[in-house]
Amino acid sequence: MKAFVKVMKALSDPNRVKILKLLQRKNLCVCELQGLLGISQPTVSKHLKVLEEAGLVYFIKNGLWVDYYIADGKQSAYAASLLGNLKHWLEDSPEIRGMTDKIPFVRREDICKR
């Protein structure tokens, strides 16, 4: 039951759901997520830590950046089930669509230069 509650708590925050919807489209670093969500870097990092601990996202070092991506579901059957459904959920949300439409225009090299 503990693993189930961890996944459900991770998905209880709208910004964490938005992060997952963005990562469904493309692997992103913290600064790219920050730019798309319009929230602070420490807040994005905290959200990613919660998602990681719930088995919903993984990360990999990529040069200067750490890229986050959707987990494969091997760590948690609950995470796998919810991630599979989340692919189809909220696709018609104007808020989600507005953020995902901006992904091609967000460049980490430009954001991290600031």
C-alpha cells in the first residue's frame, strides 16, 4: 500500500502532473521545465525529486545538464499503470496544450545563459 500512496501523492500536485505531461513529449532538463512552467528552479527540482521517488521519472547526466524522462514502470506497477493512462488524459486541456506547444521553442542553451 505504501508504494501506491507514494504514487498517488506524487500525482496530487498540478505542477507535477504538468511535468509528466511535458516529459511525455520530450526529455527535458530542470531549466527547460522551469521555463515552460514559470516556476522557480528549486521548486522544479523538488517536484522532480518527488516524482523520482515515486518511480514516475528517471534522470540521466547529459554533459552539463541532467535530463529527466518518463520512467519505464519497472520500479512500480502503480506508476506504470498511471503513466500509461496519463498518456491519454488531459490531452484536450488548453493549459497542457499551451505548454506542450512551446516545447520546440525552448532551448536549454538560451535559458541557462541568463
